[in-house]
Amino acid sequence: MYNDVNLVTIQYQMVFTYSNNITLRTLSI
């Protein structure tokens, strides 16, 4: 149970960081 929650949290952080990077690149163009 705890492992599943941990994995979901890590995936969420990765997706958030990925989206953030795309936003920064779009703004910098």
C-alpha cells in the first residue's frame, strides 16, 4: 500500500517537472 502511494507520488512529481520544463521552454522562445 505504502509503496503504491510512493510510486504515484514520484510519477506525479515527474509529470509536474516535465510540464514545468515545457512551460519554461515555451516562455523562453
